[in-house]
Amino acid sequence: MVKWLVTVVVLVILLSLISQRLRFRMPGDFVVPVRGRMYYIPIASTVVLSLLVWAITKLI
């Protein structure tokens, strides 16, 4: 259980950094302004990426 939680947290952080650079946002991705900085929380992107990884593992 802890391994999956760490994996999801790492994926959210990576997707957040990538989405900032690529300006790629899906409906369901949140932008939180804190003290003049914008933090991106890619909830929908994480779900899509998880489904994609799940589908790839089922095919292999």
C-alpha cells in the first residue's frame, strides 16, 4: 500500500512539473495560487496516465 502511495505522489509531482513546462492541462487539473506562485495539481492527468499504464501492462 505504501509503495502505491509513494508512486502516486511521485507521479503527481512529475506531472505537475511537466504540465508547467508544456502548458498541458486537462479538465480536472487544479491550479492553486499561493503567495504569488502557481502550483499545479494534475488530478485528471494522473488518472489518464494510470489508465494508460494499466492498459499497457494488461497487453504485455
